[in-house]
Amino acid sequence: MPGPLTIDASVFINAFNPNEPRHTESRRLMERIRAEGLPMVVPTLVLPEVAATISRATGDSQTARLFTDQLRRLPGLVLVPLDQGLAAQAAEIAAEHRLRGSDAVYGAVSLRFGSLLVTLDREQHARLKPIVRSSYPAVALPEIPGDA
């Protein structure tokens, strides 16, 4: 799989929570990315999205903080700030493809860096497909080098 990956918050959260459907695929994908040191470009938005979801689901703000801190330190992770240019690009994508704002931000990052967007969000996947390469974790996993 050439190029970097843009991992949607849904995949990070799914990999974190063993009770979610498709957890195994997301977890294996994240382990493979980490083991291979593959580059990931994600918007800084991923940090509050992941922290909020974990804190709300578990009622444990400390676990949310620890997970977010570990996420920030992943090898190969590049956090892309939501500056005026990226915000404008995301706004255009949101309007053109009828997406939620956060989904459009991930789309803008993927478009800007030519990365594969990996998501569990069916609407995001379907609506961004005309402009970015998009995949689900189970489909992306076999394309990533490493031990199967």
C-alpha cells in the first residue's frame, strides 16, 4: 500500500473497545500500522473526538486522557492542524458531498496528502469515494505489508 494513511477516529475508537463489532479488524490494522511504522496523517481533531467518545462511553476521563496521550505518540503519526486553508477545503467538501463537518475534515486531510482514508463510517466512505481513496479496516488490512 503506497503512501500514508488517514485513520478516522471511528477506527481508533473501534480498536480501543473490544465490545464493538469489527474490533478485531481495527485492532489488527492498528497493530500492523504500528509494527510497520507506516505514516499516518490525521487532523488534530482526532484527539478531542477520541477523548470525548472514550470518556462518554466509559465514564472514565483518565482512561480517555491516557489513550489520547498514547495516540499522540504513535510512531509515524503526523497531526495536521485545522488551519484556515484546511478548514476552507473541508467546508467545500462538506457542502459538495453533504458530509458532517468532522467527516469532511478527514476527507480534506486525505485529499491534501493523497492518503488512503480508513474509516468505519459508511456515509463518509460512500460520499468521499469520488474524491479520495477510502477503505474499511478489514479491506485495508491485507494491503498493508507485514506478517498476515
